[in-house]
Amino acid sequence: MPVPINQNFTQKGMAVAGLTGTQVIKFIPGARIYVKTADPVLAAPITSYMVKSNGAIPAGFTDLGSLDGDAKVTYTKNKKEVKTGIDNYLRAVYIDEKKMVIEFNLLQTDDVVVAQVLGLTPSTITAGSIVNFQLGRETLGQKAIIVVYQNKLDGKEWQLYHPAAFLDGVFEKSSDSMVLKCTAELIFFTPVSDTNETLASTTIFA
């Protein structure tokens, strides 16, 4: 009996077009991180940032520079099971915790990145030449953050926006260089003109 040739074996892409047109064959992301002063969390202006970047810095944001690797977004939901009886029959499942964290390593560990991520204000020793930071005095600061992923295959862009992420970083050695290993912890916020809370606003551009 001959082996059939069909999409089950070739894994040809889906024929249906989505709301953003032809669906990606595969998403190979080029990522970049941008931050600014925190936006309000009770009426977060998500619609203000629904503009495709096309590789440019979003208006009002600071570019955090080159990444070592990718920007990893982890969204976890802890589930709990409701069981009854001596045989523990499963009756229901519910979610008791949701959490989202963005992790990324910054290669350009210079004064701009230290000031933006750690929230420290440097003392200028010599203008344009020497500044001084007092590490250890920082606390967890909040920043509006945009993570831009652009697909190398077709240019389709994803943007993840949060109005007031808790941003922090520590210095680490990575392969042959020092990096600033950053974490952005996302809290629940309410988008403008909405009543429901959310963890992140994700926009997909064709």
C-alpha cells in the first residue's frame, strides 16, 4: 500500500487566512526591549502604542540596546484539582494563580542601561566622560515596557506592552562578556475604556 502524501505528513501550513492575513509558516523572532516612565494601571493607554515599529524606537520610549539571545516571556497558570471520594474522582479544575515574567540579557551594560533598569541616577564626575553609580541603593522600580518581536521570515510583528512592570537586573557573566540579566514582573492592570484586568497587551501586525 503506497504511503499517502498529504498535510498530515508534509505539515503544510493552514489554508485559512487569519485576521492579520496569511498565517506565519514559522516565527523566528528578532527581539528588542523599550522602556519609559510608568503609565497608569487603572486606565492604561494601550491604544496609544498599537503602532507597528518596523524596527524603529516607539515614540517616547528608550531603547535598551542589544540583547544577548532572546527575550523570554513566561506565562504560568497554577491549576488546582477538586477531587471527591476515597478514589479521588476528579470533579473540577480551577486556576488559583496567574503570573507573567519577561527575562532578557542586555549586552550594552553601559550608563544608559544601568540608569534605566536599576533606576539609579549617576553623579557626573567629568561631563561626557566619567559618571559614578552607587550600586546597592536601588529599589524595584516600575517602567512601561514594550517588547517587540519581528519575524525574520515575513516581517510580521508582535508587540507586548505593559504599563508598569517591576523591572530589575543583576550583572552576570555570559560566555565571553558581562551582561545585565533583567527581569520584568508584570502586575494586573486595567486597559483604558475596559473594566476587566489583564497581564499584558499583545498586538499582532501583518
